[in-house]
Amino acid sequence: MKKYLIQKNPFVVPTTDGKLIEEHHGKVATQNNAISIAHMVAPPKWSEPFQTPEFDEYTYIISGKKQFIIDDDIVVLEKGQSIKIEANTRVQYSNPFDEPCEYIAICTPAFDFNKVHREQEE
């Protein structure tokens, strides 16, 4: 039995907002509940509703910029920067800029849509 797993076929999460989500490791891709690792590309002018996830989320920006509204702070990350947002923190993710944002997202424990607690858009 091998003690490693090379992921060649990530799970592509179906989306309706133009965002690419490729889960390489996590609940769906590898049945790993402890961690999820996803490659993402957020298109220009993309945003999600506010949410208060039950997991820590780390984001590393590969290219472009991504905006985070964390409680009352507005944070913009650029290429080569990363952030950790602790579980149970109210946050909104967006790309209000004119270019795509490519990034890696890591969640511990793994991302679970039932534990993200997205707010209803008005």
C-alpha cells in the first residue's frame, strides 16, 4: 500500500457564478474530513454573500487580487500574500477588480457546505 496520493483528477465543484473550484483534497475529492485544498479562480467582479464558517480558512494568492471583508475590516491580498481567517468569523470574499484572481484555499477541518453558513442575499 502506497503512503502517498498524487491527485490528478480534482473534483470540479459545479458553480453558477463563473468561479472555478477544483478540490484536490477534501470531503468530496479524497473523502478527507480533516483538510481541504482547492485551486480556485474568481472572475472579475465576482462576490459571495457574507458567511460565518465553522472551519479555519487559509488563502494564498497566486495572481490577481482578492478582497475580504472580515467583521468591519476590508483587506485586499495581492500575489504572493496569504491570510488565515479563524473559524466562526464573519467574512465576505470577493474580487471587485478587473482581472481574475487565482488562489489556493485550505480549510481545516475540510470545507463543508453545511458548515459555511452563508447569509441570504437581499
